[in-house]
Amino acid sequence: MNIWLELALTLVVMLVVVLTASLVTIYVELKAGSHMQARIGPYYAGGRWGWAQPLADGAKFLQKEDLAPAKADRPVYRLAPFVVMMSALGIFAVIPLGPDLVGAKLDLGVYFLLAISSFSALGVLMAGWSSANKYSLIGGLRAAAQLIAYEIPLILAVVAVVIQAGTMSLIGIVDAQQATLFTLGGIEVALPFILTGQLVSFFIFMIAAVAELSRIPFDMPIAESELTMGYLTEYTGIRFTMFFLGEYATVVGFSAIAATLYLGGYGAPFLPESMANVAGPAILLLKVSALVFVIIWIRFTWPRLREDQLQSMAWRWLIPISLINIAVIAVFKVAF
Amino acid sequence: MTSRQLMHRSEVAVSVELETPGMTLNIGPQHPSTHGVLRLVAKISGERIHEIEPVIGYMHRGYEKLSEVRTYAQITALVNRIDWVAGFANEVPFILGVEKLVGVEAPERAQWIRLILTELARISSHLVFMCSFPLELGASTPLMHMLRDREHILELIEDVTGGRFHPNFNRVGGVKPAYGGGSKTKKQSMDLPAGFFKRTLKAMDLMDQTCEDIDTLVTGNELVRARTIGIGVIPAEKAIEYGMSGPNLRASGVAYDLRKVDNYLPYDQIDFDVVTRTGGDSFDRYLVRVGEIRESVKIIRQAVDIIPAGPLQAKVPRVLKVPEGQVYSRAENPKGEFGYYIVSEGGKMPYRLKIRSTSFSNLSILPWILVGQLIPDLVAIMGSLDFVLGDVDR
Amino acid sequence: MSKGIKFPFPGLFKGMALTFKTMVKKAPVTMYPDVKEIPVPRARGVISLDAEACTVCMLCARECPDWCIYIEGHKVEKAPSKPGGRVRTESILDRFDIDYGLCMYCGICVDVCPFDALFWSPEYEYSEMKISNLLHNQERLGEWLKTVPEPPALES
């Protein structure tokens, strides 16, 4: 097949998958969140259960005027949402939905993931600075500090996985979780990493991921009761939609990363090799939705921390713990 | 300009060191955490506040002036709009003051109805606090849960008075006896509707459950504790200096409650405690209010048992002329001491009405308490002070 | 959970249990346009007018705190009931308007009416697209009279 055609096809499929996933996540957040708050949430849009609410919201945002503050740094202001969106979409390029269902088979998949996901910090900082708004500025700076601080425990948590799997390829990591650990009564048992020594790094990864996503309890960059909307304060219309979609795409993205690294990705116990490409996406989807639900659940239960508490948590707790975790796992890896 | 001054100036200009000037952050009047239209002009460097100046008056509705051209009955309808989350509680001190001037006393049943409704208003006001305070900290779920439970209280108030927020139920010499003044027919007595006591007791049981929910969602939450314990500590003497009252004062360890001090409604026949805490920080101010909901539930349970039968209003002339004189009348509102200074020169309208509104006095501590705090603590402290802008600006 | 093991951050997880419990319960919501909430009989929804009973005494218009009641009337001479009796005058109501854009629902007009011409109705569905339509005239106010409920029974 023509390489360009293949590329275009992959892009279109990926875009559709990612945007659908984000819209579904938005819908679940609207609906599940409402029920957690003793409301019913969207109800009339789309005829039943308000399923079309995210689409209706999107259509509304598209109609809005694309405003920029008079003193904004226009080119940067306009570019920022694209940077965030690109970072969000980039995550999905390397996440394997099945042994062959992957946008780009990279040997350094983990490396690419960490690089592309931290790219969004740049977009956020651009948005905060270029808006010419003091709230945006504070929000952008908070975001920058937060994203950089939580990049480190995130990477350290992933390093532990890489050490255990012995590869940086995401497919390799999934395969490592499929490998037979021991035989119990004639049945070959394979366990995901979360059950074989990666529990601590899984929690560190999730905490750091929520902080990277800047969602409650770590949503200080947008903290609507302090900074109105943080770096998003001045954005409207299509550009706000891009930030918004980007946020939810990243929620799905990070959940997919966590599912791949710790929960066995597209693999499941007793799944025959031949079925992996067919059932793989569904299995991954199941794991991702469980993680996404937990993230939404947390958002509707907890308040937010303070910026300095967040920093001290990263530097004083998460980083030392994950360093110790790496050491322990390395020792086990060498010993066994 | 003299040469001396000029010289002085040039010296200053030379000796100025390079430093980053602070940023002026204008918080409000339209801002999510200012409960309306409070404006705070903050000089900050980083997120640390160096200087803060509250600007009020964006919601000034001129109640004191309006009252000078309205009859006492009309003012009763106005005053419950001052602190709108506890409408009934605002009427009580005003009507008590007018009663003192006229020299009538409300019959006992009316007094007890006032007491029950005041306590219901207190619960509903504190429940609104339970909504807004976690919301400032970023938790949106307590808001919905508390609003859901407050509905039971508002239904009770509406059941008796016909209004959820603005009861306008007090009359000089008692409570509203009936709708319409017609002597012929259809006189609708405004006594408590049938089943009110049963519904009240049921709602009080629900409030117990609500208090438990608050404890689960907010009190026990480690993040809330991390955000509020030790934040915005107001020592007792500072609180007194700035004229704070109510739960904000009691959180600093001063057991001053007008319900115990003044004996204005039959509170002396009821067994209840004044909730105090000693820390004086945001978390203590929150805990005092949770405790007060529990105490109010206790008060209402007792009051429902005690309330006697009888008339609703003492005999007062149809066209009320208040004799010359002046009076200061105060009551313990959900937010603290709420007072009216009424000056009458005889006639149907007061000559002057000074409103000592609670939130205004409680807010006056802001420039002192907020200096040196971080912006995230600013919202935590302001949330814990529990003010209503209508009450500040009047 | 056994008491021996101390679970970290119990408060956080208790809160999550509560929100989950709330989620699976039915939300206490009245589906408003489909299902109407029934207000209590004393609810102050809208003021209705019994024009027959009104004697154009203007008390309500005078006592209204924000003067949102507009009344006009004229007097007619009525023939004496007995021949040779005194000629009496009777007030005829020409106009009785309440501006609900101004009304603050205090209920003073209903309280002061000495002839029982005004009543509260708990009806609440009369929002308008144009503010001028909130001025209810005599006929409109009279229509509300049908919705006035019986006063509730009293607590003995």
C-alpha cells in the first residue's frame, strides 16, 4: 500500500478514536458526576439520557466568537491550544490496541510517550503568558511548576516498569506481562505488573498523572475559585474547545498508558494469541474506562490541595519513594 | 519646591535599589470566590499577599435610607432581604426593637414560633456555608448534597410563612395572624399548619444524617484539613478588637452567644450549649458551624415539645404609630450579632434606622488577616468567614 | 477492614464511598416541565383579585412597599334603596394592575385588604418573554382566583 495512504488512514482512524473517546469521557463525567452530586445531569439532548450533550456543547462552542484580549500576544495565544492538542493526540500514536494495532511501532515507545506528554506544559505556559491576564499568568506559572515537578515521579515510576520488563517498547512491556510466571496445576499463570511488584509505582504513576492532567485534587492551575479559570480564563470558542478536548484526550491517554504499563494492556489471561488483535482493543478499553472512572470519581469527591503542598508532596514524598522503589525492583531484577 | 526637598529627592532616586515591584491583583468584583461583588485589591509578589484593600459597596441598596420612607410593616418586608440566606432571622431583632418602642409583648406562642423559625433559618444559613466553604476549596459535591438537604428546611419555612427565603412573617406584637383583614369571611389563620411538628421532627432526623454526611465528606477529609488547619488564625483579642461576632468569634474561644446573654426569645427555657473552639483557624470556624447545626436541631426538638397554644398576636392598633424614642435591638443571627438602632419621632415611619449588619463587622478583619497569606489561603479564609454581600453593603 | 491495620487517608476513601453511594441511588429530582412540583397551599406564587369584593379603597396600593399596584376607579351615584332615602355613591373599579416585574412578593397588600379581595395563589408559571407582559390586569388577576387553594388545616 502507498505509504501516504496508509499514513492518512492511520491518522483518520486515530483522530476518530481519540475524539470519540474524549467525547465519551466528557459525557461520563457529566453524567456520573451529576449522579454523585444527587443530580441527573444532561437529560434531554439527543432524546435519551442526554447522550448528545457533549456534541451540543461542542456545536455551541464552535459558534462562539474567537476572541483574543487586546494586549494578547496573538500568534502565541492562537498557537497554544494546538500545542496542547497535539501533545494529547501524540500519546495515542504509540499506544498498542493489539499486537499489530498500533500507530507507530517504536522501540523507544515509553520514551516517546514521556516526551510527548510533557509537551503540553509548553502549551499551557504559552497560554498563560500570552493571554495578558494576571490570573492566566499565575495559572500558567503554577501549571509549569506543577507539570515539571510531577514529570520526575512519573518518569521514575515508569523507569521501574522498564527495568522489570527490560524493554522500552510498549508492545514489549505488554508481552512481558503475558509471559508465564509459574505453572499452577498445569495452567500457565501470567500476571500484570501491578500484581508483580509494581503496586507502589502504579500509585505514584496515577498520582503524578492526575497532577499532570491538572485535575482535582491537583487542579491549581485552573482553580476556578482562586484564579477564575487559570490559563484558560481568556479562551473562548474553538480554542477553548481544543483545550477542553485536549484535557479529556489526555485523561484517556494517561489511563491508557497506565493500563498498558501496569494492567497488562490489551492482553488478558487465557486469551489465545490469535484473538489478541480482535479482542485487544475491547480489553484495553475496559481497563481504560475503569481508570478514567476513578479519575472522575476523585474529581467529584475531593477538594484541591495548595500549590506548595503539592510541590512538597512531589519532592519530599513521591520522588524519594519512587527512587527507593526503583532500587528495590532493580535488586529483585538482578537477584532473580 | 525648595532646594532641600529637591536634594532629598535626588538622593532617593540615586539610592533606589533594583527590585521587582509587586503585582496588583484585582480580585473581584466579579470573581467566583467573592460571594457576589466584593472587590479585593491585593498587592502580591508571587502568590504572597503583602497588602490588601477590600472595596465594598457594589451592592449597596440603601436599606437605611429606604427605611426612612416606609412604614414599620413595610420595613419588615425589606429587612429579610439584607442577609438573604437567613431571612427570618433578620426580622426578629427589628420587630423586637419596634415592640420595645411600642411597649407590647408578643404572646407566648408567637415567641416560640419565632424561635423555631429562627433556628430553622440558622440551619439553612449554615448549610449554605457548608456548600460554599468546600466549594472554595475545590470540592463541588458537598454543595449539591447540602443544597439537597437544605430543601427540607426551606419547605418547612415555606409551609408556615408562604415564603422560602423572605418570610415576612413577623408583625409588631407577634407573628402574622392571618391572611387578609376581612371580617366577613375567608379569614385564613396563619397558625402552624397541621402536621408541622411531625414534619419538623422528620426533617431534624434528616439533619442528623446531613451532619454525618458533612463529617464524611468534609470534616474527615485529609485534604480539607491540610488546607484549613492553622490557616487564618484569629486570636480572641483580635476578633474582639475587630468587632467580630457569632461563630467566627466563638471559633476563637470566646463563648459569647446573645441567645444566652440577652434572653430575647424563650431561649432560657431550652437546654443547649454554646459551641466554641479554641484554635481560631478556618477549620475551627467550620467546625463551630457544624456544631451549631447540631445544637439548633436540639433546640428545635425541645421547642416543638414545649410550644404552648394561644393567640398569635397581641392587640395592636390597626394603624401603628410608634411613640417617640430610640432603641437598639439585637439578636444572634446565624452569622453573628445583628442589630437595629431605631429612632422614632412618633409616627408611622422611623426617623432613622441604623443597621448593624453582621457580615460587615466580620469582614473588617480582612486587611489584617489576609496580609502575608497565599492566594489559595485567601479563598479558604474568606470562605470560612461566611459573609453575604447583601449583608455587607446593605 | 480490620482495626489492626491503619489504612492511609481513611477520610478520603470514606468520602469516595459516600459519593459512590449517592451515584447509585435515585437522584431526588422533580423532572420539572414533565412533572410539576406542587407548592404548599400558603406559597406566595401570584396574587389573585376578586374584583367583586374590591371597593377601590386603595389601601393595598398605598401600603405596597414598592408601589407596584395601579388602581383607578370612579364613583357613581346609586339610587336610594328606599324611596326618599339618601342617594349613595358607589365606587366602580376601572383598572387594577399589578406589575410583577416590580412586585417583591411580601404579601402586605393581601394582609391589609379589609374586604378580602386579594388572595395568594401558589401558581408560579407566568414568566414572560417581554417584561411589559408581567403587568397583569384585572382579568388576568381574576383568572388566578380559580387557583387559590383552601387554607391548610391547622396544628391544634
